[in-house]
Amino acid sequence: MTAHLGTIAFVSLTALTILPAIMVVSTRNLVHAGFWMLPCLIGVAGFYALLEAHFFVVVQILIYIGAILVLIMFALMLTRDVMDPKERQTNAMGVWAGVICGLGLLASAHMLFRHPWVGVTSHPGDAHAQTVALGKALVTRYALPFEAASVLLLAALIAAIVIAKSMRPPAASVGCDGEVSGG
Amino acid sequence: MGAPTQAIRDLSGILPILVLWGVALVILLGAPLLRRGPGSRLAAPLGGAGALGALLVLLRGSSDGFGDTLFAGAALTDTLYSSGAFVLLLGGFLSVLVAQTYLRSRDLEKPEYYAIMLLSLSGALLMMQANDLIVLFLGLELMSFGLYVLAGFARTDAKSDEAALKYFLLGALASALMLYGIMLTYGVAASTELSNVQSAVARGALKEPMGIAAALLLVIGLCFKIAAVPFHQWSPDVYEGAPTSATAFLATTAKIGAIVAFLRVCDTIAGGYHTWLPAIRAIAILSMIVGNLIAIAQTNVKRMLAYSGVAHAGYLLVAVACMGFRLMGTKGTQASILAMTGAVFYLLAYALALIGAFGVLAYLSSRDKDAQTLNDLRGLASSQPAVGYAMVLFMLSLAGIPATAGFIGKWQVFYAVLTGGDVALAVTMALTSAMGVYYYLRVVWYIVFEESAAPKPSPTGHGVEARPRAMTGVGAAITICCIATIGLGILPAAISSFLTVVR
């Protein structure tokens, strides 16, 4: 009975995640696309709940929905005109790309179904124990990757600023002239 | 009492990375002071000091503690790492020298350039030090993020923007494929730590469809980064569009980081060689042939060097293929160790010649002229003999002519693959190398035998500007590359204490 319920939960969560995800990439209005991400991210949180990863459910909702999605919406509203809703979203290779990706999807689904999975070997423990274990891992075994991820985010931040910061060519040339005349 | 000592050992194992992070942060925090005025002269020296400092720390630390795992198995230090890191940081330092002059003359200099360079180098180091596929992936991403931005650093130049976008999109695709491969690896090995992956492979994990898919996806992801055929399409546009100093940096950094990681991954999964060895051999042969063939048709030197880079990726993949011989008897083991040492030496020779060649292009560029084509090199030997003959030397080294470092690198890889008994790869390597000589010598022909195209040097032309520029960073970089290319070509043993990989 529980396995049955688990299957029902899995299938409905899958629908909740994938259908909005398709809408995110296919809708022509960027703000709508942003809003479609909401059910998609909630669906992912549901998967974590199904896997009894309690801490990740909270993190998923707090960070992804509470912070990142809101940030994306802000960014979209500030740059609303960047995309023309009438612009074509596919090109001549679209069909072939679809065929190749579809075949890849079928192949990997086939492979994943046929794989002799070991299954869960130990129960993940209650929310408190999981969080303690996660915290310990982040300062021991995963200290280096964790710090590297922070540096990665820093690099991405700097990179984004360097790429997106408004340029002031006239101001720059004035500065140069000023230096020359000053010297 | 044991814990603090372990923490210190962990931290001292990644000291070069910490130095790079520290100096990058100093540059970023000091950016307002470094951006204009007298402080702007300090950005490049700080960047150079970061790379050089990390190199010195690496050399000091390399006398003790080999084969250690750090952070409970997340990373490690061994001779493959330390020799690869030596080459990487040396290349990084030379790239800073090139960038200093080039960015200044093209009016592109910003302190962030050097900070991003150092962060990118730290990513490549992390990749080489990774003992866990997750760490490897993070290192790859950290390295790549920096390279995407550096490619697009000339924001007013549409080609530079195109290069950055193309590199980013295809790089993101490669990363996604690789991450999928890591996920499948976890599926078969129940761990991403390399030692556990190795034992899973020994149990026959690479005979299952999922293991095969995992290995192939990892191979594809890394092949993207080194621009091997058929995953090379991004490289000519990126090499051409990126500012020349960034091209020099990304061409060497990505190749060094990815090849060392590639050697480590393939060494780990050597037990399942029948799965991935045919793929690597096919990609290597294709890269050597296609890269050399298309390079012949190029008149833009940056594009030509991109296709030559594809060919060099093929030669380096020959060394990677040798990892698959490790479990085929004593000859095979010997071949795999020879190939590791050979690949690292090859990377050093390649980095020296490539940074030197891009350095010459950077040297010839000015505010309103970006030297890129064969015509820009016409008659260089008579108009500026020192730079002209330096370029000739770099071309000869890339072609693998004896008495240059490039020959020694190529010979070592060739010898390794012959020891492993793979005649097909060895023959392809020799034949395609001979093919490559044609287009390298064509550059030499333009430099030495063609008449200079410029009727008379205009007041802003190189004739006037070139003299003082010899004293700047790029002049130093070209000089170092020249001396090292000849020195290592004649006395390769001089550097073998840093570069020999022990297993």
C-alpha cells in the first residue's frame, strides 16, 4: 500500500515538475516563464520530501523559491523589453535536435530502468540527524568543494559585473585626456 | 591532538590555490584604487605576483608529502598534480606578462582581468588535484567561468562578444554532459571518489550500459574542453574573437587543466579500457587529421593556431590513450607512466610556444590595429628581426622540429605509445605531424621571405612604437619563451626533476 502511495506521489510530482518546466521554456512572455518556475521548483521540493531529505525541502523552498525566483522576477521586470514575444523560438535544426534529444532520452530511460539498482541500504534518519550529518560533512570531507563553490560564485559574480556593467567610453577618453594634460 | 595537524596538512596541500584566491581577492578589493591613476600600473604586477607566488609555494612544497589525500579524500597531491601545476602556473605567469602589454595597448586593461585569471588558474589547479569527481567538476567550472569572461573582455568588439557567448553556451552544454556522466558514475559506483570508482571499475562497472554511458559522457565533457574533434567547433571562433592575450591564456590553461584531469580520470578507469579506449583512439586520430587539414586553409594566424590546437589535442589524447595500457602487462604500465611524463612535458612545450606566438601577435598590436593575419607578419624578419625570428622559433617548436622543446614533447609521447605497442596511433601521429609542418612553415615563409606589406611605417606604426615595447611585459614573455623553448629542446633533462611523474 505504501509503495502504491509512493508511486502515485512520484507520478504526480513528476507532472508538477515537468509540465511547468515545459511551459518555462515554451511560453513567449518572459514574466510568465518566471512564474511557471514556481510550480516546477515546488515539485522538486516535493521530490526531496518524498526522499525524506527534510533539510533540502526547507532549503529548496527558502532559497530557490524565496530568494532566487524572486530575484529572477525582479531582473525580468527591470529588463522586460529584452525579448520580443513575436521572435521565433526555433531554427531550422529544431526538428533534428528534437529527434536526437528524444532518442537520447529514450536510451537513458531504457538504461536507467534496466540497471540493477541496489536500493536504499540505510534509512536516512530523522531531520535533526540528517542536518547534523550534513553540517559535519560540510566542514570535513566537503570543506574544499564547499569553499570552491563559494569562490565559483564569486567568480561568476565578478564575471557578470565585468560583462554587464555599463560602459562609459566618452568618460574614459576624457579621463585619459585629463591625465595627459595634467602630466 | 591529531586534528589540527591534519588541518594544517590539508591546507598546506592546497597552498597554491589559497595563494591564488588571496591575491585575486586583494586585486578585487583594491580594484577602485587599481582602476585608474598611478594605481593602474600595479594591477598587472599583482596578477603576476599571484601566479609566481603560487608557483614558488608549489616548488617549496613539492619536496615532501607525495601521494597524500587531503580533506578526507576530496583532493590529493601527487607528482602528476605537482608537475602539471608547475606548467600551468608558469603559463599563467607568462600570460599575465602578455596581457599587461596587450590590454594596455588595446585600451582594455581593468584590474578584474587579472583577478579572473587567477581564479581561473585556481580552478585548473583544483581540477588537477581532484580526487573526487565533484571536486573535479567544480574546478572545471571555476576555470571555465573565468575563461568565458576573458574571451568576451573586449566588449566593444562584436567578435569578442560572439566568442564569449559561443564558448559559454557550448561550455555549458559540455558541463551538463559531464555532470550527467558524474551522476551515472555515482549510480554504478555509489561514490564519486576516484578510488571508489576505480574499485567499482575493477568489479566490472564499465561492462554495464550505465557504466559505459558514464565513461563516455565524462570523455565527451573533457574533449569539449580540449577542443578535440568532433567537439572542436567553438575553438576557431573563440580563438579569433577573444582578445589575443585572453586567447593565449585560455588556449593553454584549458588544455593543461583538462589534459591532466583527463590523464587522472582515464588512469582511474583503466580497468575498463575496452569501453573507452576505442573512443579515445578514434577522437585522437580524427583530431590529428582534421585539425591539421583545416589549419592548412587558414590565413588568420589566430584561427590557424586554433586548428593547430585541435591537432595538438589529438597528440595529447594519444598520451591519454596510453592510460588504457596500464593493466596490459609491464610494457603497458611502463607506457602509461611514460605517457604521463611525456604529456606534461608536451604541455610545457606547447604552452611556451603558444604563449610566445600569441605574445608576438600581441606585440605587433596597437590601439587601432590588432595583428591577426599572415599579412600582419609579412617581412617581419627584416623589419623587426628579434620578434620575427622568435615567431619562427615558436612555429618550429609547434611543428616539432628537433632542437626545440616541441620535438622533445612529441618524441616522448610517441615513444610512450610505441612502448604500449599501438602502432596505428604512432603512425598517425608521425604522418599528421609531417602534415602540420606545412602550415607552420608557411608562417615562417611569410616572416622571412615575403616583402613587408606596409609601404612605409606611419608615425603610429610599429617602427616607432616597437622600440620601447621590447621593455614591457610581452617582451619579457617572448624572451622567456624563446630561451625555454631552445633550452628544453637541447637539455630536456634540466627540468625533469619538476616534471617526472612517478607512479
